[in-house]
Amino acid sequence: MEPLSARTVTDAVVSPVARHREPGDEHDRLLMGVFDGADDYVPGTVTDRRSGERGEPAPAELRAGDEPGPHPEAIYAGKLHMHFGHFLLESLARLWFARDRPHVAVVWTAEHTWEDESFRPWQREILDILGIRNPILFVTRPTRFATLHVPDIGYRYDDWIHPDHARFLAQHAGPSVEPGRRLWLSRSAIHSDNRDLGAEAAERHLRAAGWFVAHPEQLTVREQLDQLSRAETIAGEEGSAFHAVLLLADISGRRLEVIRRRGAEHRNFRTIGEARGIEQRFHSLAGERILHAEGREVTKLSRSAVALLDALEVPRALPVAPRPGDRAAALVYREAKAQRVLEVGVRTAFAPATADVRTALIVSTRLEEDPRAYPALAGRIEELPLTRYVELFVEEPGTYEFIRVAGDGEDALLADVDETLRFAGADTTWVLCDDEAGAAAADALVLQRGFSATRVERGGEAALLLRRA
């Protein structure tokens, strides 16, 4: 492969980015580019992608009234992106030329409407990691430079990277890999629905299995890289946080486990993985519900963590010890020879699993044990809020003999009792824990809603049994 090179253009005009979309187009066209002293377009200076938005030379009317730049000599860096992944892959694609020329300004072409004119702290940190000390300039209007260096791109989104550019990016010498350390790159705290809305349950089970869960957007770039560097296994939902491995000086001995958004994974993963020799596997999980999808923007919901835990080969954990109220509920079910039981908000599946209940359904976001702990309950655990489970997955609710409601506080218990009314028949009994919240909720149901309540003691515990009058 030929080494990367750069051209020098004299009396060059850099055009800012203007978006344009013709009727019927799927993506915007980015009108931009560099033009020489004869007003001819300099090839290779618009955004070059295999997919998504494409660059085109800006027409003359968008380049009228150019102004002289504050630096007579500059290095053209291409389009500025404020998104982590696009900045890392595209906005840095020409910077391999800049590190050895720290006195020459670097020019990014921004959108003509951009008013921020500053980098985010994480962008400055990446430049510092790469050893870029050059003066920085953002072009938001046509700007002329006496001398403009135009380096070749080292990365083309999303299918090609030059070995020289890969070496330029691989600068962070993080800590050594810790054998057995497993890292989950969480998207559960990002301000976006472009994720699995049910990931919090999975992350709780991963922590219990010894995984470290990191929220990259809450860390500095160096902190992110150190986490990646320590981990032997790096897993998470498909996203740009994985692309930070390009900045690691040594990536040997690591394995990536990527949960696809929808369909095939983005080609950038293959491009980066092959360039750095990373072992990686991609998983499409069974049981996911796609709530919204537009291109690569996908909102989905996993009904439980089972498919993820299996994909990551997390060993199945044994059941945990029963929590307060579990033993009493199990004995109530057993004495009544209950055949159909619904449990909401419980922390374990102990009661229905040990009471020989024929048909059980558990709907809980608070499950503390592995949802695979009781094989007999396979497919009967929904790690969702009850309201969401009903909204998305219940068309014709069945009836249950017992409905146990556990939750945090009186209000939550009353709300879940209301939501479970659709699962009740004339002889349904609700089961509440005999604690402060359960007693308060039971009193409210008796005084305000006409329920009757009975306190029973079973197995050294007490439970409250409620029926509708």
C-alpha cells in the first residue's frame, strides 16, 4: 500500500458545509470542499463515505465573498463532527500530517450555521493524546489561505483505514490487561433512546456476575481508555464507545462482544477490528422488541436479560436466598394448591418456583437473582415495569388465582394492584408483604376500595391476603 501523502494548494479557499437534500433523497448532501486559486475544486476534499451523507463540491454562490484566514499557512482537516465516533473516525482522518508540524494551524470546515466555535473537553483530550499542539481554526464562512496543505484521509467511513493512520491513532499506553476482567460499556445513562431501554436489568445481573459496568460518557477519554486497556473482555450495545480502541497502543489479548442494534453490525466494527487484529463477536438477541427504527437510530426493549447472559456465556447462577415474604407466599400457594400465580416487583422467583405452581408469571425490574436460576421458569420472567409489559405484550390478559405485589412504597404497591386488576377473576387473592408499605397499602385498599384483608403467618413470616368484596 502506498504511504499517505499530502498536496499543497496555493491561494486556496475552504468552503464551510451547507446541507442540501433534494426531494426523494434519503440523506443530506454536504456542500463543501477546497478550491484552488483558479477556482477549481481540489479533488478529495469533500466528505467521502461508503454510506450515509455524501459530500459534494460547494457551488460558486456559496463561496462568494471569501475572507482571508488568520493564518497564511494551514492544514486542511475536513468536516468537523461533534459526535464522539464521527469525530474520532472522520474529523481526525487527516491529522496524521499535523503532529510533526505543530506550528501550522489545523482548519476544520464546520457547518455555516455553527456558532459554538469551540471544542468539547473530550475533543481537546483526544488531540492531546495524539500529540496535536497546532493552532486550531473552524471555518464557518468561505476563507482563503495563501498555503493550504491537503493530506490524504487515513480513514474512510466506513470501510477502509490506512496502516499509517492506524499507527498514528494508537498512542495511549494504558495499564496491562487483567486476566478475567470483563467490562460492559453501558448506554443506559445516555440522553438518547438509541439503545435497549431494558438494559438496566441486564447490567444488574452482569454486576452480580463480576462484570464492571462503565458509562463512557461519564468518564474522561483517558479514563475510558484505561478501562478498555485493563479489560480482557469488552462488551456492550453497538456504539461508538468501542471505536476508542483505536487510541490504544496495545490491544492484544482483548475480545469484543458487540450486541447488534438491528440486522448486521455497522461496517466500521469490521474495519477497525481487522486493522488492529481484534477478536470480536457480534450477537443478535432473541426476544428483543424494536420500538422505533430509522436508519442506525434504533430504540428497542429486551424483555429479560436471559438472551444477553447466554450470548456473553455468563455462567448460570444458583438461586439466591429467599427475601422477606418469599417463604410465606410459597406456603400460601402450596396450601391452596395454586395453579396460576402472577408476581409483580419481587426480588426472587423463590415462591412460585418452590410451590409447584403450574403456571407462573413474574414481572419485575427488581429481580436480584439470575433470571435463569430456575429452569422451570424459563420464558416466564419479564424484567420490565408492569405498565410497559401490559402496554407492549398483553392483548388478552389471563386470570390468576394469586397475584403477589411487592414494591418500594405504598404508592407503588397501590399502582401495581390497580394495574393487575385486569389479570384478576372473581376469586383472585392478592398477596402483600406484612411490612410498613404493605400494611399501609392494605389499609388503603380496605378503606377506600372495598377490599377485605386477612393477616396470615406461614414459615415464621406474615403475609397479607386481600380479596375484592
